[in-house]
Amino acid sequence: MSELSTAITMSGGAEIPRYGYGTFRIEDGSDVQTAVETALETGYRLVDTAVGYHNEAGVGRAIKASGVARGDIFLTSKTWDHGYDEVRRNLTESLERLGTDYLDLYLLHWPRPQVDRYVESWQALLDARAEGLLRSAGVSNFTIDHLARCEAETGSAPEINQVELHPYFSQPELRAWHDEHGVVTESWGPLGLRAGGLFDEPAVKAVAEAHGRTPAQVVLRWNLQRGNVVIPKSVTPERIRENWAVLDFVLTEKDLAEIDVLDTGVRQGGDPLEVN
């Protein structure tokens, strides 16, 4: 992966690939199975799903049909429910649907602060990790306050936080907190969540032209070089392969700086303080 390492070692000791394939809004059945098989054939080894995506069974079928050894795939899912027993039940059901006896990573999908059970839910993941059901435990869409409370009340910070992150919303303060506390940053929605948008930005287009790449490839490369684990999603085989072809070129510091200034500080997706 050019000058970048191919994986990041998380605080619990497991290595997560720097680049993976996301399955958000890909329906169960033939769509998700075909897409994941294509991704694995292309070279992706990190596959990300969730209980709330309603496609775990299809992801599991794709992994089984791919011919890629389970041990070579870093499989992530997420639980929507909160509460100790509820999280443990969700995990058991995820393992059954995915057809595996362990997950490489399981995440709390949202903090859901109005429910206010995310700390006991985090403890459930810590216990499952200790039992060998998970290699790694983390969260998604948590703010600094949520992360700090989990660490203070359980003694363990999440290994990873999967959050909305793209040049329009680059979350520098959160990433800095992650770095200080040994939390890996994982980017969902790395291309932005609105049609056009980043791909029409003059700065992105100019960098893409200079490197002979597409705007999408430049934005994904920016995300990688900013230190994030990145999980783009597409159901189109050509786009799945195009997204993979970001590992053999490097953006200059000038390129990165010109893209950095696009940050608006405004979310395009859900607000962690409001999603419940």
C-alpha cells in the first residue's frame, strides 16, 4: 500500500486492514452476496456489516462461497440494541447469521444517549472479547464524551471508533483524542454522503488530473493518508475495483492541504446526540 502499512495494530493486539469494503444499504440476498464476492475477489479482506443493515446472512454466504479462508478475512458487524443482555443476544444472532464462531470486530452502532445504556453495552463487548467471541471490540459514531465515559467507567477505551469522516467533515478534534487514547479512527461515508459534492470540487478535480486518477480515488487516498481505516461501499463491480485502485499512488502534502481546507465542520449523516 505504497508508503502506508497494510494494517493497523489495535490496542487489543489484533491487526485491522487499512482498507475494506462496506455493505451499508446493500440488500440481503443476491445483491450483497455478489457484491461481497466481487470485493473479496478484487482483494479486499476487511468486510463491514451490521445487524441494522439486515444483510449479515448474505455476507456470510458470500464469505463461504468466495473460497477465501475465514482466517484471512477481517469480519466486522455492529449491534443496534443496548443493554448487557441485549448486546450479548445480538452478538449470538450475528454469529449465527454470518456462519462463524467469532468476529474480528464487533461495534456498538450508535451511542443512543437518550437510552443511556452504552456503558453497560460496552462492558458486554469487553466480556465477549475476553471469552474469545470477538478478537476486537469497538464503537461507532461515539463522541469524545461518550468515549471518555466508557474508558472512565470500565477502565478500557474502545479499540476503534467508526465515524462519518470525509473532506467536508474531517473531525480533527475527535481524531486527535483517538490518537491520545489509542483508539483507531475508521471512516464511514468516506466519499461524502451527497451526490456530486466532493467530486465537483475544483481542488479535488485538479489533484485527480495531476495524478491521472478519478476524484473518488483521490478522496479515498486522502482518507488513507490522514491515518484512517477506510470502508467505501459500492454494488457496481467496476466501481468496487476502481475504489480498490488507490493503493499505488501518493498524494503530496500540498495535495492533502488543498483538500483539508474543504472541511465545513458540518455533518451530512446522523447526529450521535440525536439518533436513538
